[in-house]
Amino acid sequence: MCCYLLLRRWQAEGKKHSLNNSLEIQREQYKNLSYSIDTLRELKHNFKYDLLYIAEKIHDNESQKALSKIHEYISDLDNTELIRFSRNKAIDSVISYYNQLGRNSGINMLINITDFDSGSIDSSDLAVLLGNLLDNAVTAAAAQPKELFVKLNMAVSGNMLSITLDNSYSGELKPNGNEYPSTKKNHTAIGLKSIAEIAHKYNGDSVFSHDGKAFHASVLLHLQ
Amino acid sequence: MCCYLLLRRWQAEGKKHSLNNSLEIQREQYKNLSYSIDTLRELKHNFKYDLLYIAEKIHDNESQKALSKIHEYISDLDNTELIRFSRNKAIDSVISYYNQLGRNSGINMLINITDFDSGSIDSSDLAVLLGNLLDNAVTAAAAQPKELFVKLNMAVSGNMLSITLDNSYSGELKPNGNEYPSTKKNHTAIGLKSIAEIAHKYNGDSVFSHDGKAFHASVLLHLQ
């Protein structure tokens, strides 16, 4: 009887915990989506008013002013262009997003990717893996007082895909084995668990460590 | 001893289930983010080349061609403008996103929101709630052969916020009480569970039903 009650209690708590995790992830999800939608909306808004300005200058026979506005705009677009990091669309979007987010937070984003054929690795798994790594890294680095950096390397060696991610982090972290607590308030470290789970799925491994200056994550995945 | 083993097994399975749910949500998350980044990238790309065309026409003294391109562009921006549905930024972004996604899939999106002060309701909870409702609705409606619609109403009555969402759905659904299976392949119905959990958090309720033509969801939340 005692065993039954314990099992029931475990079951109820397990479900609640699972749902809390899901809600936590979803809150983050909609925050990212909201940021992305706002960027799009602002861009369209600015496009429209700049086009109206250009039209006005053409009307007033001030072609030079129209042209210099156009050139200013193009150079602006080139500077804020979402760089392509990989031919794999799913991971390229994720990296572009966090690269832009990091740059907006004053982080020195150092991204070095050797393009590769992801073969048997599901693109959405890679997107989740990189998203979690980059989300942790950008969040932690942005909170540092100086020398903000995030350094991502992806390379293939034989049939192994190696991903390493370092970010500045001078705070104290007390790991429990390979498990680190979240640096975000009221957060459980779902991100690191997801990373480990995906590495495990592809017969790989994930290792996290830190020294006084940086947090290091490295993930290995079997490509086939 | 048997009890201990059972508990351990439950614990292991619970953790695995929870992680699978988290990964499933995250895959969706990065798909949405990827779609949104692609839209932004395409917009910037097109804008750049249209600006170069306009500059060329100004150079060639073909002001009329430059002006008609500008007007065409502005009318295009107006047509694809992300409509504002609410003063609450968090929910507005989510609704705009799914409204656009639905329209792109040929769904008649009928959205009617009375602006309200969300008061004690956390904006991120509202975003997750609406995101789940709309994600389910748009996904299900898009798969219908004809008369695709999604109809969202939000209104306040007294201190209750009422949200109703209907979508065309002619398929068969076999509910287990108030629990519906996911219409997505390999998906558990985390969405409906999250909706129910948030309703519960605000002393409200959620009810799901369907007839031969549509799926109906209604959620009530206490505003204070």
C-alpha cells in the first residue's frame, strides 16, 4: 500500500515537473519568436518611410538626395545582413539568430563552421542542439562585465562531428558531476540535458567545464 | 526491494518522457524561428535589389519608373503588414505570426480581440496559451480539403478573460474525456496539456470539443 502511494506520488510529481519544464521552454520560445517578429515589423515600418522619403526627393527633382539615401540604406542592409554560416538551412537560421542577438548585446561572436553533410543526423536535432548551446552561451556572456565573447567551432573529423562552444563567464559555478545549474533565474538546466540527450542519440558525448574566465561545452556526434 | 525497483523504473521513465516532450517542443520552436529568420532574410535581400533598381532608374533619368516601383513596393508592404491585434506586445507577436502563417496557407483567419488589461496574468503565460491554441488550429485547418478557417475571439467579461478558438476540421477525433490526441505525426498532445495547466494556474478552465466540421477550444481565466 505504501509502495502504491509512493508510486502515485512519484507519478503526479513527475507529470507536474515535466509540464513545468515544457512551459518553461515554451515561454523562452515565444520570447524568441516575439523578438524576431518585432525586428521584422520594425524593418518593414522603416522601409516604408524611407521609400516615401526617396519618392519625395524624386518628386522634388533632388535626385542626389534620393540616391544618397538609397546608398546609405544599402550599406546599412549589408552591415546588418544575416550572414550565412551553413548550407544546412535549419542550423543556419539558428546560428544567424543567435549571432545577431549576441552582436546586439555587444558580444564578440566568433563562429567558425566547416560545412558538412549532416547525413544521418536529423536537422531538427542539430537545430535544438545548437540552439541550446548558443542560448546558454549568449545569455551567460551578455551578463559579463567585460571581454564578452562566444566562440563556436564545428568541424568534421572522420565520421565524427565535433562542436565546441566557449563563452566568457567569470561567475562561480558549482557543477554536480557533468551537470551544471542554470545561470538564469528560476530555470532548471533543461538546455544541458537536451544537449546530452541528443549527443547520446547519435552515440556521441557532451562535456561541460569551466575555469575562472570561461564556460566550455564540447559535443561529439557520430555522423553515421 | 520490489517497491524500490519500481520507483527507480518510474523515475527513469518519467525523466525520459519529460525529456522527449522537451525535445519535441524545442524542435517546433526552432522550426518557427527558422521560418521567421528566412522571411527576414528574404525581405532584406529583395529590398536591396529593388533599391538598386530604383537607383538605376534615377541615374537614367527615368523618374517615373523609379516612382512606380516605389509605390508598388509600398502597396506590397501595406498588404503584408503585420497587423497589430493587441497592445500587449507578447501576445500581439504570437497572434501576428500565426495570422501570417495561416494566411500563407490559404486559411481564412478571423481574429477578434477586445483589448484588455491582462492585470495579474503573466504575459508569457498568455503567449504560451495563445501560441498552443493557434498552433494546433492553424496546423489542423491547413490540412483540410476546403473551407479553411480559424476563428479566434478574446473578450473580457467581469473579471474573466474568455478565449475561444474554432478551426475547420473534418477528420475523426477520438477524445479520452477532455483529452484529444495530437493531429501531428509522432506528437503527443503537449499543447492541450499546457493550455489546461495555464487555465488551472489562473483558477480557470479549458474545454475542447469537436463536431463533424470543426474543432472548438474555449478557455476561461480569472484576471485577478
